[in-house]
Amino acid sequence: MNAGYRRQMADRTVPLFSIGAVARMLDLSAATIRTWETRYGDVVPQRSEGGQRLYSRDHVEQLRFVKEQVAAGRRPGEAHRLLAERVARGESFGGTRLKILLAESRLGAANSLKELLGGDAFEVVLATDPVAAERAFHELDPAVVVVDGADDAFGALAERLRAAGVKVLPIELLERPLALLEGLRPALK
């Protein structure tokens, strides 16, 4: 994996996501996001050379904050005013970090996953054997479990977790970072 790409993923201000991707992540319409940008001017994405809106992870969290405020009964204008106040105070929007259990013993993928996802938004917990992975799962209640399915014992754990309705992703997604992020999208909501 390209080290420069991993650094970009860890930097919360790098413009990475199209308006369509942000709309899917937040379950908002692209038209709503554009309207909020035009009307309130709090979350203004950068533009690609072709004029496409590109949002950073910080932008996504700010839009998530506004969406949550509106869902709680505030009017959009009030939600954006609260957003502007938080930005002015330098407050974070990430809330608690999303927990990801990485169950693998042979690939040493924990550091790559931590670099890819960025240390401030995600907490990556490594379990190097199935017993530790199962214990960590019950103790931490992670949003997502990434499993080395090539190991039969981890494969059996993955099947038990899937049967229980847990989001289990294959470790091979680390080779395809965008596919991993897409797999994490439902947990980010």
C-alpha cells in the first residue's frame, strides 16, 4: 500500500469523498448537501480540477453533526449555527471512536489498518488468536470485525459472528483501501 495514500487517509482534512459518496455515507440526498452548502456556507468542500466537490473526513463529520441535530428536532439553520459555534471553539465532531476488531495472526496488518483509517476516528484492536478475538469482541462490542479468513480457526469465528448478525469484513480488503472504507460505511452511520 502506498505510504503517501495512507498518510492522506489519516489526515482528516484531505479532500477524498465525492458528494455521492458522502450522501450514501450519511443517508442524505446530494441536493440537501448542496443546499446546506449554498444556504449556510459552513461546510464548503474543495473542488477537483473538473469542478467536482470533494469532502474531507472532517466535512463528513460536520455534516453528520448537522444531520443528527435536524433529526433531533432542530431546524437546519439552528443546526448550522451550532456547527459554526463548535468550529469556532475548535471542538471535535467525531464523538467516540469507532471500534474495529482485527482478528489475524500472520499478516501484521494492525499498523497498516491504523494508518489507513487514522488514529483519531477509529480504535483498531488486534487479537492474534481466535480465543482472544472472541473475548475482545464480547468486551469491546466493536462496530466491525476484520478477520483473516485463511486461518481456519479465525474463519470459524467469522462464521459464528456473521450468523449473529455482526459486520465481518475479510482482511483481504486491506489490499483495496477504498473497498474497506465502503465496507465500513454502514458502521459509520
